[in-house]
Amino acid sequence: MSIVDRGWPVWRRLMKGHTLAYRVTGGVIGHRFPGAPPSLLLDHVGAKSGTTRTTPLTYLDDGDDVVIVASKGGNPHNPAWFHNLRAHPDVTIQVGPKRRQVHARVATEEEHARLWPKVVDLYSGYADYQRRTEREIPLVILEPRA
């Protein structure tokens, strides 16, 4: 088991604290940290369980859309939330104090080519994550729902 795999239980606990602080303060705490990219809360439904889950993620604004990165720290497998979005693409996000209804879809090849340099500019660690894995790290576009 790699160091990345062994670190996920600790990382999950930290993210629960992040999520709680973000939600309780309406995004005042957790949306932005000095020197770090902004984060949102993604409310999604488990593909198999049907359980509602919340995941804090770094995001990039792209016009009216929001882009999230299914990196899982360069793990060989996509994160669970990615599979959940494939099964249940209509989700809710919280960006700062605002909650929005969005539809998730995987970026096309052309969109990925355009957006990947932008997400690496946002957080340079994504380039390292991509080097760690053989899979192409998916980008997910969250489009506003009417």
C-alpha cells in the first residue's frame, strides 16, 4: 500500500472538520485560506448507497461554470465522489455563503486541454498528482441548472 493510500483515513478526518467549519460559518471559514486555492462544498449522492455526502474540493471558476479536479492526490483510482457524480449528476454546491444547483459532466478532451493549465496555475500540486498516476485526471464541469 502506497503512502498516498495509507494517508487517506487521516485526510478524510481533516476534511470532515473542514466541512463542518465551512457549513456552520456559511463559508466564512473554509472557503479561502491564505496561500491556498478556494474551496467549495459538493453535496452528492452515493452511487450505490444512495446516501447524501459532502466533499470539500478546490475549484476553478470558468465563466458561469465551476471546474473541479478528480485527482485524489495522484491515486491510481478516481475518487468516490467522481463515480457518484457519474451516477447522479444533478448536485448542489456551496461556494462561500451561496448554494447552487448544478449539473456535473466530465470535460471533453478539448475542454480538458484548455482547462488543465488553468487548474495547475490554481494549484501546482495537480501537475505532481498527474505524474504519479497513469490515468488522466478527469476534470468535472459543474453547469448551472435552471
